[in-house]
Amino acid sequence: VKEQLVAYLGPPGTFCEEAARKRFREGALLKPCMELGEIWDRVESGEADFGVVPVENTTGGSVIPSLDLLFERDLKVCGEVELRIRHNLIVKPDTRLVEIRLVVSHPQAIAQCKRFLDEQLPLATRRTVESTAKAVQMLAETEYAAAIGTESAADIYGMKVLVKDIQDNPRNFTRFFIIGTRDSPPSGSDRTSIVFSVAHLPGTLVSVLEELSKRRINLTKIESRPTRQTPWEYLFYVDFEGHRSEKICHQALESMRKKTFFLKVLGSYPKARP
Amino acid sequence: VKEQLVAYLGPPGTFCEEAARKRFREGALLKPCMELGEIWDRVESGEADFGVVPVENTTGGSVIPSLDLLFERDLKVCGEVELRIRHNLIVKPDTRLVEIRLVVSHPQAIAQCKRFLDEQLPLATRRTVESTAKAVQMLAETEYAAAIGTESAADIYGMKVLVKDIQDNPRNFTRFFIIGTRDSPPSGSDRTSIVFSVAHLPGTLVSVLEELSKRRINLTKIESRPTRQTPWEYLFYVDFEGHRSEKICHQALESMRKKTFFLKVLGSYPKARP
């Protein structure tokens, strides 16, 4: 049996790698990519079987580049993973809390640990880098520094977790999509993601959403986005409960298609367990 | 006449300062704040008359901390400004393009100039900092470096614009809100921003939005956000055309209030001119 290859947003030690591990356990070889577009490239070319990409975070909102790529490219969403975001203060094995003069991390991680930093490290300089994993990687060559990152990044780069769970908000989740060449068969507890655009806004959006509500289909997310091409033209990203192959979902999608400029089914997939 | 004091997200030279200048011209003293919450504090305490805060960007999406503060605190939206985001490559007056080994900026600015950087500066290291203005400020003490930032930042810090308009996407806009203790009187071309939550999702959201559509009121933005407290409970941020004091808008809001857990009018204000 050939091992599955899964492309994720790297470097090793990111939350995206944690999400990939949560989904694929030991059964896959994980390949870090440095850009989102590269993940689509590798899955489209067949080099990777699946991709794992962040789509939204409770405190940071939607990951717009992921939404754009889902709209522009033709891969399907075949799964979702929800990950509780836990931040840790990570140092070189011999660094003590009182010695820390510099804290390095991704801007969102620094923002999400503001209260801890203000109280425990009020005098330390804060510096931002592209990823939490990169921050941990930089510790080796920096004196009196700490990074905010994942436990697995501390392991990978031979560093030590000095303080666990330093995030201000304990209810901070990131949602990831698993992308592939096909979506998933019905599991009995599914979600479907679509994107569509409508002509003008007053009546049409409501009339499209009614095709879901009149069939008692639960809408679980809606977001409008201006199109890149035309100002005042909008795309709507909508998630609802059910699988596109179930009769009522299929009927709803057919009716919605008639009321929209275009409608693209991004995929149906089993709902993440909380 | 006492000069108006306007608090904005600093440091000096940010796009937020440009938005404040676009709105208040020479008629106000601008006060940079280093955090969004500080802007709310200063306006609430009466120290500042108005605040200017970013709310969404075409390529970056909503600024979630601003949405959270609008929901949690009680200031009103009394205006909006739309700013085309133009990035410039900025250097010390004596630095030439071929000498640049390091490019520093806010992560979104670096992402938005990727094509330019890949083509023109493929070998330069890219480093991220908290703001484009901070990046320009750092140039003074860094050799062979360039920053991506605004023309006004180049002016303020005595640096030189080497290449103008280096952004990949020419249609990149950021929308800013003007916040104050009251919203604005009707101008004839207004927009209203609200936030509400509804009980369960299938029928209720559509039924709330129908109060707008059946009165031919144009919805111009919708976004769902999970609440911080309860999972599976959503807030909806909605913008529509019209002023809350106009009869049909007032009626729509009253009817929507009866169908929602709560509904908060963030404010009515003149629409930004494109």
C-alpha cells in the first residue's frame, strides 16, 4: 500500500500540521508547503493526495486567501478539522522567565497572548515573524528570547515549553479544510460549502437563502465578499448542514442555481466533531 | 474654536492616518494610538472627539478586533472612509535597488506585493513587523534595507520612495469607520450598520433579512461570526442602505428587533464616495 502524501501550510510545527496529524494520524506522510497556492498545485498535479488549509479562526476571522483559492481553483473540500488554539511560551532549555528580553511570534499569536505578556513580560520587546514555527526555530540563534508556539514546534526544534496555555481567550478555535480531487460520500452527519453570486442585493439574497430555510436546512455560516473584478458585485460563501447528494439538499441546490449568476459547490464532507 | 482631536491607529504614517486625513483634512489634530481599544477609551472619556479604525480590506477581510469592539462597547459609527491601498518601496535616500538585501513591512503588505518582490528582489530576505510605518521608521538604523509603506511615512521619517504602486492587485481597498459618541444625521445617501443574533439558524436569519428585502432596502454586507461565549451561537453583522431615522428603515429595524435575541444599531452615516 502506498502511503498517502498530505500537503499542509508549513513550516513543521504549525497549527496546520497539528490539524493534519489530528485528521490523518500516523497513516500519512506530511509535506510542508510555504504558500497556500503550492498546496493546491501539489494536489492538482497528483503529487499529494490531500491538502490541509486554514479557513477561519474565532478571533482572526476568515482566511481570505484560502476562500479566494477555493473559488478560483477546482479542488473540492472533502473534510474539516476544528482545532483549539493553545499557545505556549517556549525557550531554549537553559533560559529562565526573568531573563527573557524578547518575545517572537506570528502577529496573531502575540495579539492572542497580550494579557499574559503585559502581566508577565511587560519589559520584553515583541517581534513578529511569518509563523509560530519560524519563531521557535529562531530561538537557537537568539539569546534571552522566547517564542509563542505549539508544543510540537518545541519538540521539533529541541526547545522547552516554559509556560503552557498562555492565550487570553480559552475559546479560540481554528477551522481547517481538507482539500482533494473529490469531496466525501455521505456519512450521515455532513456539511456542504458553496459559493455563489447574485444579481442585485435587495430581494435576491433572501430569495436564494429561502431555498434552504423552506426545506429546514440549517445554515451554519454566511459571509459576503466583494469580487476582485467588479466593485459592488458580491460573492457569498455559505455553509449548510447536509450532503449535496441528499434529496432535499440536491433540490435546494438546483433551485438556488436558477436564482444565482453562478453557484459552485465547494464540497460535502463529514462535520468536524467538537 | 477648539480644534477637534481625532484618535487613529498609529504610528504616524499608517493607512489609518491617511484615512483620518482624508476625512478631517486640516481641521483636526490627529493622535496616534498603539491599540484599537485605546481609541475607544479616548473617545469614551471625551479626550478625543472621534476615532478612526479599520474595519475591512478587500484582500484581507474583516478586521475582527474592530467588529468585536463595536459589539462590546457603546460608541457609534458616524462615518466611513474608503481608501485605495497603494504600496511603495521605500529606502534611505542613498540606497539603490540593486543594493537591497532586506525588505521589511506588515505581513499583509508583503503578501500584497509578492509578485513585485519575486520579480524585482528575489534574493532579498523578507521580515515582518507590526505596521508599515514601523517598517519605514526602522530604515534609519538598517543598512541595505527597504520598507513597504505609504508616501506619508516616507515623508515623516525622511526616507525616499524608490518605486511607487508595487501592489499586485490594483483594486485593493480598505474601509475605515469614524466612531464617536453619536452617529450622523440623515444626508440623503446613508448607510446603517447593525449587529444581531438569532435563536436557531434555519428559518430565522431569512425571516430577519426579509424585513429589509420586502421594503426594497439594499443589503450591502453580511457576515456571521461565532459568539465568544457560546459555541454554535452566531452574531450577524449587516450593513444596509438608508438611515435609521427614515420611515422604512425605522419600521424594518423595529420588526427585526422582534425576531432577534438582541439587535444593536451601530450607527447611520453618509456612504463613502468611491
